[in-house]
Amino acid sequence: MSIFDRVAERSGGNAEKYALRQKLFGTEDVLPMWVADMDIETPLCVRDAVMKRAEHPVYGYEEMPRSAFEAQCSWMAHRHGVTLEPEDLLYSHSVVASISAAIAAFTAPGDEVVVQPPIYPPFVSTIRHSGRKVLSNPLRQDAEGIYRFDLEGLEKQITPKTKLLLLCSPHNPVGRVWERAELEALAALCLRHGIRVFADEIHSDLLFAGHRHTPFIALGEAVRAITLTAIGPGKSFNVAGLAISTVAMTDAAMRAEFKAVYDTIHFAQGTVFGHAGFEAAYREGEAWLEGLLVHLQGNIDKLSELLGRYEQIAFRPPEGTYLAWLDCRKMGFGSDKALREFFIGEARLGLSPGISFGREGSGFMRLNFAVPTPTMDAALARLEGALRAF
């Protein structure tokens, strides 16, 4: 049996997506397919590395080893064609923490930070909690339903207080893998107006056929000088629980500005188990990742086939990530609450409501399909039963 066909039992423990079912959905009787981790076993190479480290009798403070940074640099060169040095990288326990530090480093209270909704909710909440202003530049859908940057709209909104743009690439929740030309146009605008870019590229390894991730820092030396990039193994290798990622900056002056704030927050250097898992994932996890991508494509195909037989939900397969953005507006629910209740009560699925990603997500639901075959089949059976009865 393939690792992608095995169901790893997570209910009854502290797994967030299971432990919070009653609180979030009012019932335990839902398949939870919301929070963005996988119900698929973490690669054996990572588990072996963590277990080997656990054999050492001391779990004290440790520095992030240079060899771990080197492993990530090699991965980025091999998978994405971009050159980084270990000195360009700083440890971070989470992308959201890195965003918070970037906002503190490169903006002042009252300054504007750009987001492009529908977007991962902490982008917006972190700005607001920092005492900065959200400059909302919604993505727009073209005639084919493909989400695009609205750069003309953004340029009209920019003021002297617009200091930072939060880029999600690949995009959560809509699943776009931005084309190089799109990113170049965005970069030109930011360079023109002196706007720094925080590029959240945590999903960058999760790509489907015909799509290639372009790191924002791959767009030239001028762009490198305004860019911070968040990268890590959490999504790619299902190790979010190890709480480890990095922030990459190749410009020394920018890194010094960021580090002045970073040091006051005391990010420290992470855990001994995080270090071990991080390095093992990048050195030994590629074959597992390739198998995962085949499996995820199969889940997309199943979902596409099902929804193609029903008109109620429009679905454009994602170009990257393991998140399906379901357009339920044709179902005619009068509110997002009613739509959510349909998925809980009729389909018995615990999904992320689109409205949580901003008002642009109204009428949508986000489904995490990074699950083993039996779970995906069960979810599709529940969804089909609900649609048939609708």
C-alpha cells in the first residue's frame, strides 16, 4: 500500500483540524478539510532524522546548523533556479511572525501595507494589529475566470505612505502560480514607487503540470534589494508542527534593517527536532514530494470529475498549493452563513468559508485536498450526496 493510501489516525489527539471540530463546526461529524496541513504521513526520512536526534539525551538550546541552511540553498537552486547563500537566511518559527517583523522593520504606524484579496486572513490581521493601514488591492478575474493582479487599480491607490506589499506566491486561496511576466509587472510598479515586497513563497514546491514557480528574487538585482522571501518545508513536507521556516534577504542593508527588529523579538533558533527534520526534508525528501504531487493531481482530477457533473459549484483546478477554491455562488444561498451550514449539515465537510479570506471570497469555500485516497473518496461521496439532494 502506498503511503498516500494510508490513513494516519489524527482524531482523538491534539491535531488542530480535528480537535477544533466541535468548536468551529458545532459537531464532530464532519471530515475536517480546512486548516492547511496534510492528513498524509510526513516523509520517512524526516521522521527518521527526528527520531535519531531524540536518542541524544540532551534537548538543550542549539543554533540552527549551517548545514541546514546549506541544504535549503541547494534545494532552491535545484528546484527553482535561484542562488542563495546561508548568510542570506534567518530562522523563523512561522511566516506570520516573519510578516509581523517585516511590518515593524519597514513601516511606521499609519503607513499602508498592500494585500491582494481574497487572501490568507493573517495577512490582514497582522497589519491591523501592528497599527498600520490595510491597502486592499483585490485580485480580479478575467473572462476565463482566472485571477489576475489589478496593477492599474493598485497604482491609483498608492500614496507616499504605501511602504510594503505582501505577495502570496503561489496564492492561497485561489491557487494561482503567477507567471513571470505578471511578477515582472508587479516588481516594476513596486520599484517605481519604492515599495518593499514580502514574498510568502511557502507553497512554492506544490506545483502541478505546466506551471513553474518564479521566485520574486529571481527577477533581477534591483528586485532582490527590495524583497524578503519566506520559504520553508512546512507545506511541502507536512512538517508544520516543527515550527521552522526561513526569511531570505540578499541585500545586506535590508537584512540589517530587518535584523534590528528581529533581534528585539528574540526569534531564537528553533528546536533540535526542527533542525533535524528541516535538513532531512531538503536533502532526502525529493522523491516523496514527487510522489505527493502525483497523488494530489489525482485528487484534483477526482474533484474536477465530480463537480463537472453538477452545475451548482464552479471549479477551476489550482495551478499550485493543495487548496481547492470552490465557487458556490450559483447555489443561490442568501448568505455565507447558509452556505457554510450546507457544507456542515448536508455534506458533513468542515471547510474554510471563503468570506474569511475577505469580502471577495463571499460565496466561495476552500477545500484542502491533501488527504489520503480513502479520505478523499469519502469526502467526494459526501459532497455528491449533498449535491444530488440539493
